Amino acid sequence: MAAHGQQNGSLQRLESVLVDNCGDVRAPFPAKLLRALNNLRLRVSISTCKSLEEVFELDEADEGSSEEKELLSSLTLLQLSGLPELKCIWKGPTRHVSLQSLNILSLDSLDKLPFIFTPSLAQSLPKLAGLYINNCAELQHIIREEAGEREIIPQSPGQDDQASPINVEKEIVLPNLKVLSLEQLSSIVCFSFGWCDYFLFPRLKKLKIHQCPKLTTKFATTPDGSMSAQSEVLLI
């Protein structure tokens, strides 16, 4: 693991983390380290680690804390490639995680990754400008709840308090997404499973869909010139 900007063993100046060809690493960011890095603007790149199964470990202490935390709120770039055993990027409860600074997410050759974002994470991406996903054989959805866990998403103003969340039409806006590239995703079916059916990309300039034979999400241009993506709602 190479860390640039680190001085005298301190993490205070850490700016980027590179993990490459580390065969025995299974979880490079345990919860304690993640909390120590929380206030740093950070770029993370991990590649060619044959045993790595998860990236960010989120422990239950974060979920139960009375203090509002925003873990990963300063993460600006995340690149993951050549990780054949990776099953999840964020391991554990994600409701106290914010990806508000994330600008680029690039995923390549992650053979066992089934999905990328939980619903709460998908709502914390105001600066995401580039989303590149390539050659992830088991990826079926961009957004999905963790198995056995249903997230409670705050209601929008004016929403009927008695309405069941699963029956309310939901939308996700990625306000600064400029490039969306999906390539060689043999299993991807739709953007969201059982939660959201409409996505809006007001600033999208480049859309690339290549060799995604099962993808049912339809793209269209809205009257104001924005790009939208519509999927069928699949109830769990």
C-alpha cells in the first residue's frame, strides 16, 4: 500500500491511497482507520488484489451513535479494478455515510460484485461527474438494498405520511453527472431493484452503453434537454 502526502507516520496530510497487487488483503479500510481518515480529502485506487472481499468496513457503533457522522464525506475519487473476489464496496450500515465529495467512480473487472449503491448512498452524490463501470460479470443493479435490510428513506416535503414507501414513485437526480459509461455487463438488468424507477441527469454529456444485453432501463431526453432513465419497479 502506498500513501502519498503522509509525514512522520501521521495521517493528517494523507491525500491518496494506492493498493496494488496485495494478494492477502481482504479489507483495506477497517472501521477504525476509516474514522481516522474521515476529514481528509482522499483519492483511493485499488487494483489486482485477488483476495479482497470488501473495501470500506462500517461498524455498528457508527450506526448507533447519537452523533451525526458523515463517513467518507471527503472521498473524491474511487477506482477499483481487477478484484475477482470483491462482493461489496461498503460493508455494514450506510445511513451515516455521505459521498458528497465523490467526483469519479470507476469500476473494472469486479467479477462478484452484485450492486454498487444502497438507496441512501445513491442520494448523497451531488458532485459525481463520471461513473464508469466495465466488465463486472455478476453486477445486476446499480442500486439495491442490502440482503435482509430495508432502508428507511426520509420522506419528501408534502409526501403523505401514510403512504407506503414501496408504493411511492421515487426519483434520483445526479445533478453533475457528465459521463455515464456501462460496458460489458452481461448480468445488469436495471438501475434499481425494488426501490426507484426514475433517474435524471441534467448535465449528462456522454452516455455509453455497450454489451449490456439484459439491461431494461430506457434512456430518453426530457423537454428541458436533460437525460432521464426509466426502469420498471420491481417489488421485493
